[in-house]
Amino acid sequence: MVFLNTQFIKKDQACISVMDRGFLFGDGVYEVIPVYQSKIFRLNAHLKRLQKSLDSIKIINPYTFNEWSYILTKLVNFSSLSNQSLYLQITRGCDTQRQHNFAKLTPTIYIESNPLTPKSKSILEQGFNAISREDIRWGRCDIKATSLLANVLYVEQARQQGVEEVILFRGKKITEGASSNVFMLKDDTLFTHPAGGNILSGITRDLVISSAKACQLSVQEVAFSLADIRRCEGLWISSSTREIMPITLLDGATINQGKINQHWHCVYDYYQQLKYD
Ligand code: PMP
């Protein structure tokens, strides 16, 4: 079952108009929300970020917190799976003709739920490969927009190169991954690019920061460079679906001689506890 504009229906019956601005322009925003043991993870934080995205593109939030909670919970309960990933999308709605400027329209709301199977700790500990590329995206990456053309092209490059993620840089500064936030560990300090227009501030990113602090690491929201990474003790990416993933090979060069730093274990274990709070 999926949710489309006030109704729960079968996915193969869910249709939208060709005049939907999401289809025509990618004029919409989205959220991905994990569900652990049938409980929606950090709903507050996700709905707050959704509100921020909607405000940024001037779409009025169609539902209150309680209404969202009711709809999402109902969708979660249609499935027998305890771990799920909710995908929620709101577009500006259907216009009468294709025109860039927009009038006040009725937003289109679509939600689906998919199985969520995070990688086990023993798999994560093996480390993952990434490549770096120049960040060619626009300056409002803080909006979780459905128009993801650059990200789609990066993910295709990653697939072609057989790597997990593309790590992006703007000038000398690492911004984030194509679909993750990036952290560097050096001298018991965890560095990550500050929030703002150049990154999507991940919900997982916030939890990595609080988990790192709980593990006595100092955290600095300060950008770092590819040169810094060459001398670092750990490089991690984070997202709702990947959780906290160590990168041990970047552009073919090993990070920290391919070893997983002990701090990763502490931060990872702490994060796991938060999932079942
Ligand atoms: N940055 C980008 C560009 C992303 O696409 C994502 C995942 N959607 C993230 C960061 C991580 O966000 P979250 O932790 O909320 O999944």
C-alpha cells in the first residue's frame, strides 16, 4: 500500500497527472525516514526538516504533526516488516499548463514504505571504497529537493567505478557525499562540513555528532580538504540507510592504512542504542 493525496491505495493504482510540477520541473521536496521495530525514528527531526524544505520553496505544509504521524503510522502498520524506510514526497501540485512561475496549487503528497536492511557491524567493519569529484550542485543543497540530477549522475559514476559513494569537494573543501554526510577523524577530533547551503544537514549527521560527543570526541563543524584526508585516522559517511559507514579507500589510496579507528566502534555502538530509545 502507498499513500497518495488523502488515500491509501495499491502502488500499481497510484497515478499522477503529467501536469504535476514534480514531473515537469522536479518542483518538490522529500524525506526518507527509517522505522526500527515498527517505531518511526526521529519523526520530530524529520518533520522539522520537511517544514524547512517546504518553507524554502514556498509550499504550505498540508498536514499538522499529528496528521503526519497518523498517516505514517498507518502506512507502517500495513507492512509486517519491523524495519522500514518511509519515502515521503510533496510536490507543488498540478498546473493547467507548463510554466515556470507558479500559482497557489494543491500539493501532491506521495508516501511509500520499503524494507530497510542496514548493513551489519561486521560488514561495515570491512570498510568501503569511495571516489572524489568536484561538487557541481547548486547553492541550496540544504533543501531536500526532489530535483537530484547531479546526485543521480554521481551515483551512476560510483556504480561504474564499483565504489560505495562519491565524496564531493567545492574548491578545497569536502562538502558531503552524493547521498550522505562526510566526517573525518583526526587527533581525537571529528570534523564535518558546517550546515548551510552547501550540504544537506542529515538527521544521521546530528546523531553522529551527539554520539561522538558521548564518546568523548571533540566535534568541529569545520570543513576539511582532500589533503587533510590523506593524513587522517578515519573517514566516515552517514545517512539514514547507511548509518555510519567507514571509508577505507578513497580514489585508490588507503585511509589510515585501511584500519578502522577504535572511535568508530564507540560512535557506531552509541548510535545503535539511539535507534531503540
Ligand atoms: N546528504 C545528502 C546529499 C543526502 O542525499 C543524504 C541522504 N538523503 C544525506 C546527506 C544524509 O541525510 P540523512 O542522514 O537525513 O539520511
